[in-house]
Amino acid sequence: MAAAARKVKKRTNMKGIARKWMISSVGVIFLILVALIVILSFTVRGSIYSGIQATLDGRSSELTNVFSDYGRRSSSDFSAAARSYVENFPEKESMELMVFNSMGRILITSVGFAPDETQPMPDYQQAMEDREGYGTWTGHLTSGEKVMAVTRVLRNSSGSFVGAIRYVVSLEEADRRVLAVCGMLSGAGLLVILCVTVISYMFLKSVLTPIRQIGTAARRIAQGDFAARIRKANDDELGELCDTINEMAEELGTAEKLKNDFISSVSHELRTPLTAIKGWAETIMDVGATDQATFSRGMGIIVRESERLSGIVEELLDFSRMQSGRITLTMEKIDILAELGEAVYMFSDRARSEHKFLLYDEPALLSPVLGDINRLRQVFVNVIDNALKYTAEGGTISVSAAEADGFIRVVITDNGCGIPAEHLPNVKKKFYKANQTVRGSGIGLALADEIMRLHAGSLEIESHENIGTAVTITIPVLTEDREERNQEPNG
């Protein structure tokens, strides 16, 4: 059910992205094209109509010359001149002429049919009322035909109405031309929309396909399959995202392996002392107080293993505090030389029992430092313990300290197995163990490095495989300014 729900959600998301893209790109382009087509159509229509209007105005302006004074003296003169003008009019095929007499009745038309005086003629009324004797009208006849008309009124020298000439042009052909232009513009717009749609589909496909692959890989990673990888198709932002997710999966896989190794190591570290404690406790119960030697030996082992368990648990607690940033330091003025000497002394018996040489080159005097005495001792103990663990029988561990340039540097070297070059950059990372055959949790160096960082110092490791390892612990010496700034505990 969960997988099916995720698939449905994926399809919905993809459709949502496609829909948003189509609305934001194709939809906007469509609206822009519609607006452009409408504007261009009206522009073309206005241009064509303006051309027709100019032609009609040009023809009507000829009347001043055609109807000279003799044609304006009387109605009979006007009628004779009008008939001659209509009979000789060169554009009878493209426009209709109407001649009105002084009574306002249609005297003659260029079409040769009886005039239909019921047709609307607003241009005639406008010309009669106009001071210049001019009127124009665009509209539909009773037959539904769309026309454009211009009327010119003629008056004699005394200002009396002699007659009028009306020019009428059908706009049907003009409208067909406008419609043809609109059709071409619409076709071009549809072609643009089609191209944009195809390009958008190809673009969406190039984006959504990697996104689906990323989603699939992310789900596999979320389910614990850290071997999942995304095939990088292009060197673009999506390609960078694929690289980032692949790197994340690799890091998560590495972290998962380290975590599993850590759990295994800690389990082994805890099981060993617990087994010894349980075994000797059972032995003591069996022998009771009758065998004092066995009893004493068993109790000693139980105490030592209990202390070892306590140390492991404390290390785990410290690691937890480090992870959550809750490590607390109780800063005070301390003699680091004394703490280093005590740490070396702690391991002297162990070194002798393991047939190893622990050498300490103790300096005459070192300046005091500001630090947490227990945490610094923890760092020294951890590093010396590691040196003993990774040094074979008959090997040598050397400890030295020196002061220079306001810093104290403690160097702990061994001639043990060393750290391979490929592991060296990672040995201070949590859970990391370069050698799985040696006991340890893999968090000691990470914890020690964090403690030194909190002391404004450092822990550096230099190692060569089969030659040995040198750990340099650096901490600043105490100054008056540093002491004043660190009166309160740090965390």
C-alpha cells in the first residue's frame, strides 16, 4: 500500500510540475499570441478601412471641380451635371454613386436599378447638418451587407441646397481580406504554440526523467540501499544534483559500514570483560573461600574487568556528549608535565608485561596550561594506549615534550605497524578503525581530537605503514589574557 501510494504521489507530482510549466510558459505565450493576433487584426482592419475611407474622401473632393458654377446655379443644372458625372464615373464596378436632388430624393444611381430609399443613410443626414457638407458612415444595410458611405452636399453661391452625391463601397471584400490576414496570423500563432509545446515537452522530458531517477534512487537510499546510484546524463544543474546524491549515498554507505563495525567492536569490547567477570564469578561461587588463592585471583580479575567496562561505558558517554556538543570542560591552571608523567607511569607495568619498551624523555620544566585535567589525561592515555596496541612485542614507544613559540608539544611515537596511507585521512573520524583485528571502539581518536580542539590545541598524526606512527599533541601555554578569558567552564 505504501509503495502504491508513493507511486501515485510521484505521478501526481510529475503532472503537477508539467501542468505548472505548461501554464507558466505555453499558457502565457498563448495569451500573448492571442493578444497580438487581436491587435494586429484590428490594425490591419483599421488600415484597410482607412484606405477605403481615403479613396472615398478623394473621390468626393473632386466634386468641387466637377460641379463648377453652372452645376450649382439651379436644380436643373445640377441634375444635368450629376447625370454626366455618374455616366462617366470610372469606378462604377467598385463603388456605387447616388445623386440626391434639392428635395432630398434620389435622382439617379450608378447601378441602374430603382433606388431603395428605405436603406439607412446616416451619412446623408450628417452631411446635411455639417457646416462643411460632409458625412460618413460605416454600417450594415437592411440586407446585412456591410458598407462604408461618404456623402457630399453641394450648395449654390447663395448657400441654398442644390443636391448631394453619395459614394457607397461594400466592405465584404475588405472583411474577407481582414479575415484572411487573421487566418494567417492565427495559423502562425498555432505554429508557434505547436513549436513551443514540442520544445516544452522535450524540455520537461529532459528534466522530469532525471527527477524520476533521482526520486527512485532517493527512495532506495532511504530504505537502506546505499549502493544505489544515479546515472548522470548531462553536465548541468541536474547533473550536479546527481553527483551530490551519489556522493551522499557513498558517504551514507561508508557511515553505515563504520557504524556496523563500531557496534561489532563495542559488542566485542563489552563481551570480553563480561565473559571474564561471569566466568570468575561462577568459579568463586564453586570454590567459595576454601581456595583463597583462586578467590583472590578471581576477585582481582573481576575488579580489573569491571574497571575496563566502566572505561568503555565512560568513553561511549563522552562520545555521546561530543555528538550532541555537550562536552563540558572544567578549565584550570594545571601542570601538564605532571599529568603526562602520570599517564606514562600508568602504562609502565603493561609495557613490561607485554615485553615492549616505553621510554619517557621528561623535560626539566614546562609552562603551565589552562585546561581540563581529566580530559587532557584522557587524551594522553588514549594515544599511549593506541601506541601499545599497535606495537608488536619488542617494539618501542617514546614520549617526549617540549615548549616553543607559546605552545607545548607532546610527541608520542612508536615503531609499530603504522597506518596505511589510504586510511590516514580518516583515522580521526568517528567509528573509523584502520585495523579491525585490534580491539577498540574506533571513537578514541575522534574524542581526543575534539578535546584538543576545545582546548584551542590540535592532535596531528603522521604515520608510515610498517615503519611507525607519531602523534603530536599541541596546546597553548597559559597567558594572563587567556586565563582571564577562561575563568568560566567551557563546553
